[in-house]
Amino acid sequence: MDAHWELVETEPFDSERLRGWEGLFTQGSGYLHVRGSLEEHLSDAPQNLTYLRRPANVTAEQFPSLKAKWGTFIPGIYGEHPLMGKEMANLPAFLEIAPAIDGERLDVSHSAILSQRRALNLQTAVLTRTLRWRTQSGKMVEVGFERFASAARPHLFVQRMTVRCDAPAHLSVRAGINSDVRTSGFDHLARVDFARIAPDQIRCDAALDTGDEVHLATWASLAGASWTFHDTGRAAHLEAFIPCEAEQVIVFEKRTAVTASADSQRLDPTALLMLDRRYEALLAEHAQIWQQRWQRTDVLIEGDAESQLYLRLALYHLMRAHPGDSRFAIDPKAAAGDAYRGLYFWDTEMYLLPFFLYTDPERGRMLTDFRIRTLEGARRNAAAYGYRGARYPWEGDADGVEQCPNWQYRDHEVHVTADVVYGLAHYARATDSPEYLTQQAADVLRETAVYWLERVDWRPGDPYPSLLGVMGPDEYTPISHNNAYTNRLVAFALDQAALVSPEPLKSRCLAVARGLPIVRRADGLVMQCEEFERLAVLDFDALWLDRSQPFAAQVAQERLYRSRCLKQADVLLLMMLFPDEFSDQEVRQAWDYYLPYTTHDSSLSPGVHAIIALRLGLLDQAWAFWQRSLAIDRDGGAAEGIHIAAQGMNWQIAVCGFGGMRTAMQSEHLRLTPRLPAHWARLAFPVIWKRQPAYIDIRPEQVTIENRSDRTLTAQVYDDRRAIPAGESAHFSAPR
Amino acid sequence: MDAHWELVETEPFDSERLRGWEGLFTQGSGYLHVRGSLEEHLSDAPQNLTYLRRPANVTAEQFPSLKAKWGTFIPGIYGEHPLMGKEMANLPAFLEIAPAIDGERLDVSHSAILSQRRALNLQTAVLTRTLRWRTQSGKMVEVGFERFASAARPHLFVQRMTVRCDAPAHLSVRAGINSDVRTSGFDHLARVDFARIAPDQIRCDAALDTGDEVHLATWASLAGASWTFHDTGRAAHLEAFIPCEAEQVIVFEKRTAVTASADSQRLDPTALLMLDRRYEALLAEHAQIWQQRWQRTDVLIEGDAESQLYLRLALYHLMRAHPGDSRFAIDPKAAAGDAYRGLYFWDTEMYLLPFFLYTDPERGRMLTDFRIRTLEGARRNAAAYGYRGARYPWEGDADGVEQCPNWQYRDHEVHVTADVVYGLAHYARATDSPEYLTQQAADVLRETAVYWLERVDWRPGDPYPSLLGVMGPDEYTPISHNNAYTNRLVAFALDQAALVSPEPLKSRCLAVARGLPIVRRADGLVMQCEEFERLAVLDFDALWLDRSQPFAAQVAQERLYRSRCLKQADVLLLMMLFPDEFSDQEVRQAWDYYLPYTTHDSSLSPGVHAIIALRLGLLDQAWAFWQRSLAIDRDGGAAEGIHIAAQGMNWQIAVCGFGGMRTAMQSEHLRLTPRLPAHWARLAFPVIWKRQPAYIDIRPEQVTIENRSDRTLTAQVYDDRRAIPAGESAHFSAPR
């Protein structure tokens, strides 16, 4: 297998790191997501530990140190947590395939495992595992597992196991569904019923405490086996015993189909098991879809195998996580963990959307349509706060209703409502669809503007409106005035609203948009907020003793809140989004000022810094931030799920940073200023620019743009702007 | 009965207002407190409703609308709430005396009650109740109840019932203990055992989820009765049936003794029942103690019966609530409700302490000794935040450990640590005990100073230290810089610490004390904090539609937090405490500026405003604030308990406001500037001024000060300063 395409569990098998690999190996069809847990389960990793999670800063939150954490998620299927609000529920786990030889169960915590290899093939999205096991009686057993969440049939999950023993033995296989699971320590399953619907099939019907329902059907297949059924209330399984000869390869297959009450059409899971198809046929149709996906998206890096592999891992999870349905979006853990409760944040617009807009605009549009669909929820949120208009949630459910349990974020991190409009406009510009704003999105533009007009304050003596009491992207400055990022985004949103609003709304929008200040220090420094310089200066070296852990986990929140201390890029993010509004000198000034105060406690931070560093020509720092961003989910980082926004940023660093591509928000035509790392021989990727597919191939000495559309493409590389005829390529030399 | 001494349930009996009367009629021995619930209970007011209380602003919190809310509290006996932390537990209820006539139970929700009168005799602290009841068979029954929490025997609660029927009847009496109660909806009772320890006695042993324990013994006495015992697990009772003749007066008596694991000595509740004493003897010894209390404290108001009665009610609850033990203090609801969870706030020093210091300094010292005793808890709090030294809790338990569940108060309302030192100094000055500061309190002074020296920030460019990120007394400005009140109190505390500290600590204390700024506007206005004028100006009329309810209950918290909007006096409280540091003109300027922004959502607010208004000669406004402060617990205001800090302020308004007495923090000698309301004929009260008892008698035309000590007393009335010989009185004329 090509090492550029295969993520391999490298270290000797280490159950301490199991949760990190469970996150990295998560598979999903967009509809259904399953963490990369071991098929046979560990005897010492119970999944029914109950504890009460409380509202907290997730960055500093400590989760119970479980050895393994199963996860089976369908976005939009929720439990109701008494303290946290709605959360995506962890559903009955169906991966179980537990072999035993002569009555001895495989258990990697206690069995003699001579070797084990787990690998996720990113090209085909198939997870394989092989292991050699010596039983207590001295028999050598080779076990192989393979599994995939069918991209062709999103309700279907397919597994296969092969077993070969070096001596005659009795093999037993146990295959079941276990509903005795928790979501962040909470049991949301109000009712579970198991039934044996055929000699080799189990059905599980479960109801959550919200009333949402999920239905599973599992089929177990093993030639010559006679199954027995066992139902223990919260779990059920089929079990069979067969004799196997020395070196005989036994093949077992398990398929599980899942449906849920939120499905757009009612389906019978039993009918979805596809018993008339062979395993190989299901695998082939699945792999073909992934092949098509990679054709649209793959970013080629030559000269840096590690960057290549981990960027592909990012793209794998971005594609895997997309729901393929505008009724849902992508949560910050990409349905690979429950830490962020399966809710939807501003990550969607700022960190995830660009990848989809420029590789698969149809899927990009599903994400922006999601915001249009949930306008009613945004209206309810505004009303709950005493405002007219629409206010998008900081942590929204599938209805767009606010579910954030922490008041400082929920109340004050208002920029999300403007970010949503930025995302809508980004779709319209990236796809050259101005009618999207004037038609489909017009209500969102107008109603969020009505909210902003009520939310601004005109302070006595100020000739301009202000946004007071806001939290910007930096969550360590909780209640600040005239946050630059927020004000600029709101001004942008109001400008968009003015285009679709009648008078007098239009004039009011324009007046506030023009008036909202970007506060600057006397020397021109863009201030994150009015009061930033009145905050204390910390002695980070004295306080931040373990730099491998977040700063917030080592100091009291009150200290963060009164000090110059950024969780993540704030002014620099503003400058990344609106590059032409700030000179290189101004950006450098902000970089020099804010970087020493920035903890990067948020995974959203390194990527923005990498892109800004590239603009400033700070190549060493850009490289360091790229490495940091690329590594966020490695070495246990994915234990609670994938940091999907950082993975979205990794695409942006590659394409917009090293590739130097401006977005359609930043340029009318395709425009690149590549800045390759010195050791990269090549960076190449497809994009769809305003409906025109193109392929961009960057080498140190030359940039080639292939116009794959049927119209002339205007493209600029550095200062060289050309019109590339349909179907042709243009070569641009690097400036000297 | 003298109407000036008796609080009577005035309106026709109204079960909707029952909870308010339960609060007002609370009785207590300092050790044990019992809400004024009905003896026979209501059939439609279950006490075992379970719900999960969450951290919130108590002012805006909505409690389930129960018809009645029993409360039996021993300060220092806690439950552990999963979200709120430790809280004073509601203990098994033992008031039950339920009569029935011919099998028909008395139930004021459903029985035909022809008249009912409940009255609390403030002079004797005895609650009486009489009612006339017509049974369904037409018999007329007169029932009388009487009860008191023995001031002479703090573990003992004594009850008596008389029944007279106009026709022969069968009377049954049921007397029990019910442990199926909740504390703010939570069941803290981990184990309850009932036993019949004598034919007419029940014992109840209960353990709370903290491990704290409580033990009750109840004795039922009814001549000729034969008791049966009934134990239902969470409740138990004795029941007897006796025939009664027409007009025969049946007398039933019930005594309950309570002990708990936090008692300083182990006692047997059975032995405390005092079965060898007659009811009348117990009543007499109890009443005698209350008579002595009133001699030390009573404030006489002539010409205003309503003010007289409600001020006495304030004093009653202050005396009733004092634990008489330095191991505990007085919580904001005075153990008459669980809303503030029986924890200890800054209310102790600023609102409660003066009454005790000037009427019963020994009891005042118990409150300041409490802070010295809990220094270890304060050290733990500081360490939990990453500081050296000692940090007193915003909401402390009996160990001084922080139990506040809301981070904005817990983290930022730091002034309590300075308020504690102010209280210690107040005791030392009011009792002329300078050694209290240099000896007993010295560790508190030094260790809190160490905390402050770490807590201040020196901002780049500022030549002075700052206290950043604090919440002042006004809780609607959550995270502000250099709050004037906080800075001044901290400077005071550091000045005190310097007196007992070696170098270099001493110099550092003095430098920070001198440096902490009181921020002023260009025109001299004392600013509540640096950023106050950068907050929004609200349209209160548009937002505050129901002025009978708190403002905070009608707007989102985020609006409070970004606006000029005070929950309570902040700068004005500072000016009340340090009157000589601000000119009348400065005080007037602050009054005019802050008053329009002040919601008085806190019960702590009107009293401060009354005293400041009197200083400014704003007599109409002073009167209005006095009325408002006096009424806080009326008309349902006491439903969740007594606002004891406001009651403490009512004494301060009378003595320091209308009486115009300066505290020992404000004057070296006894000094008064009386300002009587026009219709008051007399205001007279005892004080103990630096160990010298005196009686102050203020009439419109003349002030008399009687020196009840054996030394010459220096006293000043208006500008007239005299030396009053021991045992003599001096007469001062009002200035013309």
C-alpha cells in the first residue's frame, strides 16, 4: 500500500493510545459515523460509566480517562442532557465481532498478541486490522478484520473477519449489538428492544429521551454455523461454534443497517442489509465513490510524505463527515466523538466551508442551505433574548436552536450571526450565484440585520454605533466592546442585507455598517477590542509550566479573563479574511503585538497563523504552524473526536497559504501567490472557481493552471494575469 | 396585645400567601430554625417535589410555586448538591399536630374555617394561632396553637394545642415527624430511621449525603390518650383518639429536641425533652431571655406604628438568627429558607455586623471570630485559584470554603476578602479592642494582604497598581477594572495589614494601598469602575414593563452586562462607609448620576440609598427608601426566607440614618446628627459605644444621651460635643 495513502497505527499496539486511534480511524457515510474501536472489545474498558458532565470550557475540561470510547452517531439524533441541553446521542454499538479459539476469547488487553497492524486506507476508506495471537494452549492464530461505512449505501456498515489457526481448533464467533453505552457519561436511551428476526439476524429498536428513535438490523454470516441468540436486556448477540482445520481460512461477515426517526424517508433496516450482494460488490461500489471524491479534492504534495499523508487524512475526514443533506451540518468533532455534543458552530462557515466550496460546491451549498433552513430557529433565539430578527446559535442543533450551556459564549459570542452571512455570500461568490443572496438567502440577510440594528448601542457622546459586551473569536476576553473582527463581520453582513432590503431598513443597515468602528491605537495597531490595552500583562513563563497542555488548564479562568491572553487568532483572523483592507505593515504590526499573547489553546489558531505568516514571508514560522495544525489530531489528539475545523484549515493552509490562492471573497478572478516550503517539489490540486473546474500544479520553478472548463478562465499567478482558453493550460514562471 | 409588638396575619387567610408568612413567622433558637408552617399541614402541598436547581442569579431565579414550603434548619448541617455545592439541608419536619373531629381532619385548604388568626409575639418570640372550624356534621370547634423555639434551651422546640368543641365528639390527634422533604428540590437525606422509644415518644435518626447527622426526639402528651405508632419509612407519627365532652378544653402538648453531628458536644435528644418541666416554666425561661434581648436592642419609634412594628420584626429576626456560636454565621435568608443555601456572604460584615457590634458586642465578636476561625478555608480558596495567602469565599460554608456555583460571582466578586478585614477592624474599634487586630486577627490581615499583593496587576504604562477583572457590589457589571468600592476596601485592608506586618511586606502593603486608584471623571464624579461610561445607556421604560418584578427577570443577562445598570448601591455604599472622604457635593453628584441607573434588584440597595439620602437632606427620598427597605419581607417577600441583610440595614437606617449615629469606623467618639421624619415624635435606642452603654433618646426638639456606664462618655450631637459623667444624662437641643 502506498504510504501516502495509508494511516497506520505505528507504535507497538498500546491500549493507552487507543482512544486517539479510535478518533483517527473513525469511518462514516455522512449519515452514520462509527469510531475506530476494536471489534472484539476490551474486557477492561466498560462503556457504561455514568457521570454528570457540566457546562465548562471544553479546552480545559477533563474527561474520565476511559481506555476505549465507543461512538456510533447519526447527526440529528439527539439526547436531552439535563445540564448541557441537546446533544448528539451515542447510539447502540454494533461493531462487535468477538472470536474465541477453544473457548479462549481474543482480548488484546490480556491475550498474547505477537503482532498487530491497523491501517486506514484513505483512498478507499476501508479500515483493516491483522493480528497474530498465540493461545494459552500454544496455537498460533491469524485474525484479519476489514470494515467500511458504505459510501454508496449510507445506512449500511459492512465488516468481515478471517481467521486461520495453525492447528485444528474450535472457533466460536460472537456478533452483537450493545446499547449499554453513554453519551459523555449520560444514558440517553429510554427504551431498547432486541429481537431475533431471522436465525442469523438481530434487530434493535431504541428510543432516546428526546423521543428520537433508531433501528438497527444486523446479519451474521459464517458458512456452516448454527447461531444461538442471547438477549441480556441492554445487549444482544448471536453466537456460533464451528470446528476449523489447521490452516483453514474461516471467513465471517457482518452487516449492519441503521435507520432513524430523523431520516427523510422511512426505511426498513432489514431491507437495507443487501443480502443479495456479495461483500466484494459492496466494497467495489463504495471504493468507486471514494475514488470520485478524491478526483475532486486530492491535494498532491511531493517531497514531503508526512505532509502528504496527514493532509489526505484531513480531506478524508472532511468528506466522511459531510452529511450530504442540508438538514444537518458538521459538528466540531465531525461525529467522531461527543465532546462538542454534535452541535453546529461558526466553524462551518469559517473553517469548513472553503474546502467544499472550491472542490464540491454542491456540498458547500448544503452547508449554507442548512443556515437558511434553520432561520426559524434563529428567530426563536433572537426572541429568547428579547430581540426582533434572527440570531444564529453559538451551538445549534439541527433546528438552529441555541443549545450552548455556557452563558459567556451563548450570550456574548454573537459574531456567529454575521459569520453565517459571510458564508452565504461566500457560496454566492464562489459559485457566481448572486441570485442566492437576493432570493434564497434574502430573509436571512434581512432578519439578521434587524437583530443587529437592535443589538448595537449608541453611547452618549459617540457619533458611531457600537457592539458592546461581545466575545470575539478569542474566547479569553469574554465581554468586550467593539471587537474588531465582530464589527467588521457585522458591517459586512449589514452591507449584504442592504442589497436586499427596502427603505428605511436599507439606509439603517448602511449607516450602522459604515459606523461600526475598527478601533486602532495611536500608532495604527488594530485593537482586538477597545479595552485590550487595559488588560494585565501575564508572566506566561511563570504560569504556563506544562506547554504540552492548554494554558487554560493551568490557570484560573479569572486570570485569563483579566489579562492580555488570546485563546486563538482574533485580529489576525480578520486580516486573513479581508487581506486587502490591511497593509503588510499593519498585519506585521498585529502579528508582532498579538502573537506573544496567544496561547493557541484552540485548534482553530495555528492555521490562521500559518496563513498570515506566509503572507508576511515568515516561512519558518509558517512551517511551524503548519506542522502544529497538521498534528492536532495525532498522538491522542483525536481521542474525543476529530478537530474537523483544523482539518478544514489544513486544506486552507495548503491551498490558500502555500498555494496562495485567494478566495472568491478576496478576488474576482482566480489568483495565486504560491509560497512553497523549500523542500516541496510539487503542490497540485483541483479547484472549481466560479463554476469553472481547473487544476493547479505548483512547482518551485513554475506554476501550471489547466482550465478544465468549457469557457475561458482568467487566472493570475503572482502579478501575471492571463486568459486561459477552455481545455488549455497556462504556465507561469515563479518571480525572481 | 400591643400592636407595636405583634405581627398578625392580617388578610383573610389566604393559602396563596402562605409561603410569605412561613418566612415571616420563622422561629429560631440560633441553633435550630423552623419556618412558620401550619401544624396540621395542607393536603394539597406535597413537600417531596424533586427538581434540579441550577446555578443562576438568585434575583431572577424562579422557584417552583409550592403552596407551602416547610423548613427545618440547623446552620452547619449540610447536604451536597451535585450542581450547587454544599447547602444547608432541610431537615425532617417535626411540627405536625393534626387534629380530627369524628374522623374529619382539619385541613384549611378544604375545611370550613370560619375565622383564623395567626400572630407572632415579637416580645416573647411565641407564635400563636386560633381558628374556628365548622365540621361537616355542623359541630363548631375552636382550636388554638402556641409554639416557640426555646431561647433558653436551643435544642428544644415546644408546641401546645387546645381544642374545644361545642358538642360531644371524638378527637383524634396525630403528631409526627416527616423526613420526606427536599432542600430546593433535592433529597439530601441518605438514611432515615424511626423508632418508638417510649409509648409517647418517637426518635428519628437521619444521615445526610455529606455524612452529617441529625437526631430528633418527639414527645406527645395528651391526658388520657393511648398512642399508636405508625412508621411509613420516610415519616412516622403517634396517633391517639379520645372522647371529648361539649365545651371541654383538651390540651395537647408536643416537644421536640434536636441534636446534630456538628454540635460542639454530643447530647442525647431524649434527655433534652425536659419532661420534668411544665410548659409554663419552659415558656417563662424562654420569654425572660427575649426580654433581656429587647432591653439591649429595642429601638423605640413613637408616632409611626408601622415603622415601629416592622423595625422590631427586623430586630427579632436578627436576634433569632444569630447562632450564638463563632463556628457559624448568619446566611442571607437567616435560616428561614434555602434559596441562598445557608452559606455566608459579605452581608455579614457590611449589613449585619453593626447591629450586633453596638447592641451586643459579644455576639458581634462571634461573627468576626467566625472569619478568623475559617482562615484555613480562605487559604484553600486562594490556593485553588493559584494564589498564596487567603481569599475569603463569596459563598462560604462553615469551614470558609468557597461553595458559590456561579463563576462570575465566585471568581470576580473579590471584595469580600477586604470586607472581612473591614469587619474585623470594625469590631476592634467599636469595642475599643486594638489588640484584636494585632493578636487574634493578625494572621487574617497578613494573609489576605499576601493574596491582594498577588492579585493586583501593574499594567504597562500605569504608575499605579490595579485590581482588574472584578465585580463590585453591583453585580450587573460583571468583570470591571478598578471598581472604586473594591479598591478602597482593599486599600483599607492593606493599611490594616501593614500595622501587623514585618518589612518588606509592610512597605508593599502600604505602596499598593496608596496606589490603588479611585477613578474619577474629569468633573470629579467618582466612577464605579474605569469602563462605566463606556457602557450602553438603556431605555428602562421600554424594557422594564413590570416594576413589581426585578429588572433582571425581564431582560437578558447579556443586556445587563453591557449597560449602565446597577443591581444595587456601589459607589454610594463606598460613600456611606467612608463619609469623610467625600464632600456633600461629591456624594450628591454620585447620587444624581447613579440613581437613574440603579434597579434596586438587590434587597441590599434601598437601605444604603436611605442613609445617603438623609445625609443629602433628601428627606422624601429617604422616607421612600426606608419604606421600601422595611417592606422587603412583606407581602410574600419572605417566601424563600428573610432578607436578613436588609433587616440589618433597617437597624442601620434607623440608628445611623434617622438617628444619624456615626459608627466607630467613622468617629472616635459617639456622634449623632439626627434627622427624624416629620411625623416621628421619638426615636430612642440603647447603644454600647466602645464598651460604654448609653441610651439615646431623640425627640424633634431635643436629644438626650444617658451615659449608662461607669466612666465619662464623650458624645456629640450635631456640633455640640460634651463629656457626660458616669450615670448622667445630657440634653442637646436641635439646631435651629
